[in-house]
Amino acid sequence: MNKNNNIFVLWRITRGQRLPYLGALLGMVLASLCIFAAPLLGKYAIDVVVGQDLDKGPALLTDWAQLVSPENPVPAFLAIVALLAVAATAIGGVFHFIRGRLAALASEAIVRQFREALYVRLHHLLAGFFDRADTGDLVQRCSSDIETLRVFLSTDVVEIGRAIVLMLVVTPILFWLDARLAWISVCLLPLLVVFAYLFFVRVKQAFKATDEAEGAMTSVLQENLTGIRVVRAFARQNCEIDKFARHNRAFRDLNNRLIRLMGIYWGISDLVAMTQVGMVLLAGAWWMMQGQLSVGTLFAFMTYVAMIIWPIRQLGRVLTNTGKAVIALQRIDEILGEEQESEHDTPPIARAKGDIRIERLNFAYSDGKPIFRGLSLHIPAGQTLAIVGAPGSGKSTLIRLLLRLYPYASGSIFLDDTELNGLNRQWLRQQIGVVLQDPFLYSRSIEGNLMVGRPDASPDQVQRACIDAAVHDCVTGFPHGYDTQVGERGVTLSGGQRQRLALARALLKDPPILVLDDSLSAVDAATELRIQDALEQRKGRHTTIVIAHRLSSIRHADRVIVLEDGAIVQDGKQSELAAQPGLYRDLHAIQESIDAGVAHDLVAGEMS
């Protein structure tokens, strides 16, 4: 992303906050003008006192002094100058406050817009983006990079304007006071500006490397905290600690490099700045001893040079933060520039019938390996279809395509005779309830998790769904019942409890299409039977697609298809497929052998 794009993105995202920023810049200008008056007032006060001559002061102020104290106007002049200096400083302080408040309000509002824009975009990006994205890096962009941008917007933008105003206003004043000393006062400033820019160019790349290292370290931390139970189960604490330590050291080394660069900049800029001040002091003192410069003028020069040189010296810090902000803005805009899911008009009907038809479907993931080649399938509304097949045969991929998580290359998928590519994604996904083998639960109450898909559900409806999912007795057994808080991803629950709660969540949603992706793998046989009986009572209310590896999970299916390498190799009723040579009969034979072995062991155990 080039510089112009950075400016365009910043200009676009600041819509609605440009007026407060303009007010902040105006407040900064007015505050600077008030502060500029203090050195001039000091010059006149010193020259009048040293020379005991009111003619060295402004006519307006001397007239006021003589009016206040005709007999002894010099003390009156000093008092007037002091009051004006205090008043100018006070007014400048008020404008500084206005500047700071407006800049803070504008920057916080802009950052809020950035956060919301990022969060909204992340919710609408293509699923393929998350296949290649790193969660820790995304968190880094949404937190650390946003904070970097906030610092830049709240302070550095105004500081750049302040340095420009100082240069434009103070330089003419210096040449008005004494052209010779003015040239000496500004001769090293271009060197300081060039050095600050060169430092900015160097530090921008260093910050990018540091930011990426911090993102990698955050990714390791996030991954380990999420999978802490796996880490402990395999006794990998030391390995993971060493892994984090490596990333931490890399981040430390790159951050130390940044600190060294900053140290070099501050050291050299201090030398240049103090050399500039020393040159003004020496030249001014020499001309003052020659009677060519007044003490008050030298005082004004020293004050104005300090006013100019320190903000310009600060340009190094400002440009450093600018470099950080540019990199942060690039990283943020990479997400904002990612392709998002297209949207279509919402169909006029609130609920689909559930008739699914697939015609000559072709699909491959980004690695290019084809999953489906001309797949065709029809699932009438209300039918319970079971899909079996070896891992990688395309079972879960079919569901992802049905949800429009991935675009398919060619062919068609119809829902009630409407092509999916012409349907609104949000509406489509509201028609489908999906229960995954490893379901995701939020860190909130059980009731809150159940009502994710149907926030307006009544307590009776929630309870009915839990009864059908054979989890009601389990929930009521908790100390707080449905108000029980579950941990992150539901870690405080067992695998079977999570699966049953996810099933209850889908049943509560009552969608036209229900997808069970090996969703009963963690429940015992008795509980599985209860759930299947409940689902049998619901038959006809949903078009149900059951993906299973255990044939006992599909005993109530109206129809079974067998997938192999993305193609349907068998299709029919269970009794028909069990009698035909093929994968289903092999699986059926294995299942019967396992069941017979379990039954034999149970009988032997009872007899012993």
C-alpha cells in the first residue's frame, strides 16, 4: 500500500471527525500565538529596565505606564508587561486545553470507527482468509496496531502542525528582531530536519520487523492458552515454554534495536540542538558586548530558538510514531482491503422448505486438489439423509458449500429451486442448524449459549430442546441450572455435554435444514438412543443431513449415500446397501462384529 493509499484510507475513516480535528489545529495555532507573545514582552521588559528608558518599549505599553504612574512609569511598565505575560500564558493554556480535548475526542472516535470497521470486516471475510490467517496476528492488528494509530492521531498529528506553525511564525519574528542573529539561529535546523527524516526511514522498517515479531509471540501465547489442556496432556510444558522464550527473545532483540536507534537519534539531535543554542549565545553575547544587540533581544532570541529547536528535535519521535502508524495502517488496511462475502437481497419468505438439489458440482480448495467432480444429489424436503465415507471423502466440505463458506468453481446447488449464489448468506445460514463434532460454546451461561440462534425463545422452548437433546437432566444437576457459566469454549463441560448442548442449540433454532456432523461421537450408547428417538419424533420438520462414522448413529435415516473421493459410490436404504458389495457393507460388518463382541463381554461379565 503506497503513501497515497494511506492518506486515502485515513481520510475515509476520519469522516465525521474532521471538524474537531480542524478545531484542534486552530486551538494549537492560537495557543502558539499567545505563547509567542511572552518572549517579546520579556525583551521589552529587560531593555526598559536595563536602560531605564521607556522609549525602548512599545508606545502603547509606555503610554499605559505613564498613565498609571506618571512619576515612576518604569515599575508600572514592568507590572503591565507581567500582567500581559500572565494573561497571554493563561489564554494560551486555555487554547492548549481546547486543542488537547478536541484532538483526544476526535482520535478516540476515529479509533472506535477503526475497531468497528475491522470487527465488521472480519465477520464478513471469506472463509478462505481464516484458513491462512494467524489468530494471534489478527488480535495484534485489532489491538496493538489500533493503539499505535490512536497515539499518532491524538498527539503526533497536532505536533507536526505545531512544528510547522512555529517555523512559519517564529522565523519572521527572528529576522525582524535581528537578521544576522536570525541566520545563525536557523542555520542548523535543516540539518536537524534531514536527520529526523533519515531516522524515520530507518526506523519504519525496524518497527515493521518488531511489530511482526510481537505478533508471532502473541500467536504462540494465544495458541498455548487455547490448547493448554493438550499441552499438559502431552507433558509439553517445557517445550512450549522454550518455544515462547525463542519468540520472546526475537522480539526483545528487535525492540532493543529500536531503542538503540532512538538512542543514536536523541544523542546526535541533542548535539545539534545544543550546538545551535551555543552558536546563538556566543554570537549574541559578542554583539551585545559590541553594543550592537540589546540584552532583551538576546533573551528573546534564546527563548525563540528553544521554542523552535526542541519541537523540531521532537520530529524524530513524531516521525518515529508516524512510521509506526504507517505500518500499523498498512496492516489494518490489509484486512479492510480483503475481499468480503458478497450479499444479495433477502428472500421475501422467512422460512425455506428445505429441498436441496446439487447438479454437476465441481469444487477444489486453494491447494488445487479437486474435491468434487460433477457431483449431483437431490435431498427432498423433510428427508433424513445419512452420509458416510472415509476421512477426506468430502462429507464436511459438502456442508461448507451448503453454507456458502466457500465459492464453488462450477455446477449448482439449489435450495427450493433457488441457486445458493443468488441467496443472501445471512438468510441462508438462518435456515440451517449445524452441530459439529467439536462444537464451540461461548464463555457465558448455558441458557445464553442455547439462545444464540434464537434470542426470543421462551424458557419452555429452551427446556424442550434440552430434553430432546438428552441434556436437561444434566443441566438441572448443576448448582445454578441453566444460569451455570461455562468456561471459554465450554472447557468446564465434558465432550458429550458440549455436543448435547450444541444439539439443543440447533434444535431450539428449529431450522428447515438440520446438519449433524458426527455430533454424537462423544455420547454413550444409551444417551445416543434417547437422542435418536427424539429426533425420530421430529422427522419431517427438518431436512436432516447426518454425517457419521458409527452406523448406529444413522439407524433412523431414510436414505444413505456413501462418498468416496468426492463421488457418490452408493445410494439407497440401509437394508439395500447392507446387502450390496461395497464400503457400506464392510462398515456394517465391522459394526456388527463390534456389537457382538460387546454383547459377549457383557454376558460373560454377568455370568462371572
